[in-house]
Amino acid sequence: MARHLHRLANPGRFRRAAERVLPWTAGTSVVAFIAGLWLALVASPIDYQQKDSVRIMYVHVPAAWMALSTYAIMALGSAGALIWRHPLAELAARASAAPGACFTLIALVTGSLWGLPTWGTWWVWDARLTSVLVLLFLYIGYMALWRAFDEPRRAGRAAAVLALVGAVNLPIVKFSVDWWSTLHQPASVSRFGAPAMDPTMLRPLLVMYAAFLFFWVTVLLLRLRAVLAERRLAALALQPPP
């Protein structure tokens, strides 16, 4: 695995690999979104307590999962950049920040829309909601650090340190409903034993998660290609004319 990752550090090799993978990830994402939205909005039943408002779950939960996993990828990429000086790891971490922030914002907005009919309020300062808000600020801070320095090496190092320190927030987000008393419901899918969710609701939720996941992979590959192209143009601009 490590050998393959180092092979992909070559920009040309990575671009060729991305061109082969992109049509499949983009196509899978589109198909999964169409199937997932149909299952979520048409085929799945309403909840006996929350009625149709429960359908917000099919966007809210996958967005929240992607917000956490994207930050974990960003932290791993930052560790790879600091420890092994892997250039693609740093680029992957940087390219993950904006999609991760968008996923976090979607999770917060849809959570507020879901919370109003369920809890009777848009927002409460409980552990889960507050830690997710902190996660959004970490994403924003990471992107801001990349723009705060003129020297890319210093910017990458500062952003990587913030990403690694901010990873402490991930278990707080994940286990906050178990460690503290919150309005947010506990986990219904990622629990030991059978999920506490009917299959008619679990299936569209997993299909929507697959749609979000393949969408993230597609966006990440596109952003990586764009960053590599920018660096190539910058390098060409520094070369003396023939």
C-alpha cells in the first residue's frame, strides 16, 4: 500500500489514474443519488412520531458521517505530510478541507431544520451540536491558515498542526451523546448487534451515504487535479524564457 501511495506522488501518474477513476466515481454518485432520493422521498415510510420530517435524516446523517470521515482523512494526510513528507498527502488534506466544511454546514443546517419540529427549537448548546460547530470552525481555520502565509511550506506546516490538534474533537463528536445528556438521539446504525432501524429506512440511508461518499471522492480527485495543474503552471512561469 505504501509503495502504491508513493507511486501516485508522481503528478503525471496521479493524473492518469484520476482520469481512469473519475468517470466511475461520478457515475456511481449520480446513480446513487437518484436511487437514494427516490427511496428516501417515495419508497420509505413516514415515522409514526416525526411524520415526514424524518426524511431530513437521509441527508443529515450521511452529511454528518462525511463531515467526520473527511476530517479524519485530512488529519491523516497532514500526518503523512509532517512525518513522511509525502507531497500527495499534503495536497489531499488541503483538497479535503472545503468539501468537509460543506458537509459539516449541511449537517448543521439540516439538523436545525429537523430539530425544530422534533425538539421545538432550532438550536441547543448541547455537546453534540456544539462539537459539530467546533468541527466547522476547525475546517475554516485550516483553510484560513493556508491563505495566511505567503510561503506554502510554512502554511502547510501550520495547517497540518491545526488538523492534528483538531482531531481530538472527532471522538467528542462521535461519543458526545454517550458521555453527556443531550437532546440528540444516540446512534441507531453504528451500534453493536443489529441496528435499531427498520430496513425500509436503513436501505435509503446507506444508499444516500454511498452517494455522498462517491461524490466526495469525485470532488477530491477534481480538486487534486486542479491543484497539481496550478503548481505546474507556477513552475513553468518561473522558468526562464528560451
